Amino acid sequence: MNIAFHGAARTVTGSKHLIALKDGIQILLDCGLFQGMGHVTDKLNDYFGFDAQKITYLVLSHAHIDHCGLLPKLVAEGFDGKIFCTSATMDLARILMMDSAKIQMQDAEYANRHLRHGEEMEEALYTEEDVIKTLSLMKIVKYEEDFEIEPGIRLKFTDAGHILGSAAVHLTITEDGKPTRITFSGDVGRYGDLLLKNPQQFDQADYILMESTYGDSLHKDLDPIEDMLLEIINNTCKVKRGKVIIPAFAVGRTQELLYALNGLELKGKLPDIPYYVDSPLSSKATEILKNHPEVYNNGVKEILKADHDVFGFKGLRFIESVEESKALNEDPRPCVIISASGMAEAGRVKHHIRNNISNQKNTILMVGYCEPNSLGGRLITGQKVVEIFRDEYEVKAEVQSIKSMSAHGDYEDLLHFLSCQDPAKVKQLFLVHGEYEVQQHFATRLKDKGFKHVAIPEYHQVFELD
């Protein structure tokens, strides 16, 4: 048996980890889209590093697009096996993949209308028809169900606390009469999350694939999210009479923002201005989350006793049509616009940033991790001029960041997640989903905790599992 790392290797996106058995069975963990990797992004998304037709099964940890976003391309290239995931992941993946197909087609159309001499036409990675076929292959597995994929291969999901439906993946594979237990963390959430339950404990593993996005960071000891939002909104909208533009992932981050803003209203502190969620996908994701109240933590459940809608408040409006979205840029009034995507690499928020970035009255507020080469990453690092839709724009708007708003656990959360394991029994721990320097720091912490064999795979690197 071996495992190959075809994505999220020394970077945070493009999750793809391929387990190959001696009998020819191949199990792919996730099939995510690379995002925010600069000019190499398209090349990375065009090439899997493996033959899609040879994949037997796929196990999907959760619905974020950097974990599920290339599933339709995999299917288009010949994969026709089962895709195992939780019920909520299926619900979210349906809208996320369909939205991804639409955005790709729209962006390709926009780019092709503005082609410069000598440039090639752009094509979308996949179509809506490919998404529909992908959905037909999905099979729901419940949390903590001991599910037999086929004789000798068993699967169990435990709640990873990252987003609605997110799971850590636990495989027990018996080869030559010997069972091997492999755990893939997926993305690990935070203990004490605003909305969701804590990540669950899990059984002892022989091999662990561990995410490490914030492997050298701590989220705690930062100002409360509500207070920081209030200060930024007041300073921008009340003092400078400008707009706050917030790139936010449609699933998870947008709902956390709405929950925090609703909290300000419940306390009588919410500024009386318009609040827009300009993302049809975010609207759908919010409705899906409302339909799964069982995932909420006890704090949210208490608030629900007094407030039936923890994601709604005075002044909030969900924008659907492109015409309504464009109209926001013509409206000079102070407001808050929350729009996808979180790294500002695609979707409507990219247009909002383009239209507001050169006005010093405005604020661009980043509320989570951004890959350094993404537009959001370049803004966070303080670049004074950025390229948007192939044109350069001077950054005059204020750029702010709320680092504590992350669905990813910090290094204490990650170590807590692993605390149910006996390090001496873990044959190898692979760090994935992190920048290389961060992973090196986290590897040192893990070794201090007794995990002696920690590897940081390179892109397409293969490891034998004994």
C-alpha cells in the first residue's frame, strides 16, 4: 500500500491524497480545486497527477471548494465510482460545485471578451452537466457509522467541527490479513467555535494525515469578533462615510459574520446602515445551515430560545441578481457588503474590490486565511498596487484583518485534536494543508509531543505504508 500527495502539499489548497492498494484499488481522499496560487493556478487545476479512470472510490471530508471543487473534472475525465460523504456535505457540495461551474464559465466569458493580442481563449474546467453527474455518484455515510466500502475496507466519519458536515476520515484497510488504520483530519475546526460543536475524539490510528494551516499561530487573546466588527464599521461607515467590503467564504465564514452582527443587534449596538450579502451561494448555504440546527453548539442553542433567526437582523438584505450587485457600486451611501470568495480570487467580491479599492473612505476587511499569492493575500501583506482582472489598481482603501475569524483551528486546537492518540503507536504523521515554513514549525511542536515520525510531503510525492 502507498499514499501519494497530489494537492495541499506544502500549500493550503487543492486537497488530493491517493491511497493505492496492492490489488489495484485506489482510494482518493478529496479532490479539491487549487485557489489563489497566482499564475500557476490554472496549470495546477488542469493536471491531476493520476488517471481519473483508475480511481475506485473517493472519500470527501467536507464541501469547501478546495476539497470538492475538482470532483466534476474528475468525473468528466472518467471517474465513475462512489463518492462517500456526510449528508450535510452532500447538500453543501451540490450548491458549491454548481456555483463553481457557473463562476468559471462567467469568468471565462469575461476574460474572452477582454482578450489581448496573442492570448488564448479561456475554458471552464467543467460544466453544470458534469456537476449533475458527480452528484449522482454521492453516497451518504452517517457520523460514527462503521461503514464497509467493500470487504477489507471500512470507513468511519467523526465530526471535525470545521463547517457544517465536515468530517475527519478514518479508514481501516486490511491487506494480506493485516489491518492498517489511516486517519485524514480533513480541516479541523476550533474548540469553542462561534457556531459549531467541538471536533470529536477518534480511535487510535497507524497513519495520520494532518492539516496544518495555522500550525504556528494562536487565535486566542485577540479582541472579541463583535467588538472588532463594530469598531471597523463605525470608523468606516459613520466617520469616513465609506463602505466596508468583506470577502468571505459562502460556507462558514459568512454565517459567522451574520451571527456576530446579529449579536450586536441583540445588544443594541449594531449601526443603522444597510448590510448586504451579495452572493446567491451564501444565501443558499445560510438556509442549509438553518436546516441543520443539530450541529449548533450549546451557546447558539441558548440564543435560539430567544431569537428564532440567529443569522438575520435589521438592515440585512440578500442580493440575488447581477443587476442588483452592480447597483451597489453606484450607490454612494455607507454600507457593509459581504461577498464571496474569501480569498477575493473570484466571484462578485472581486468586482466590489475593484470598484472600491482606490477610495480612501472605504475598508477592505479580510476575515480569514488567504493564500499569499491570492488577491486577499496580497492586500493583507500591504501591496500598494494590485492587479484585478488584468488591470492595476492603487490601494487607497484601508485594509484590515480579523485573524481570529477562522474555521481552522490554531496549533493548540490541532494538538488538542491529536491528544486522543498515543504518539508511540503512530507510525507516520503527514502534514498537509499548510505553508512549508508553518509546517516545519508545527512539526517541531509535534515531535515535542512525542510524534517521532513527522513528514511534510512534496507535491506528487509517494510514501510506502507498511
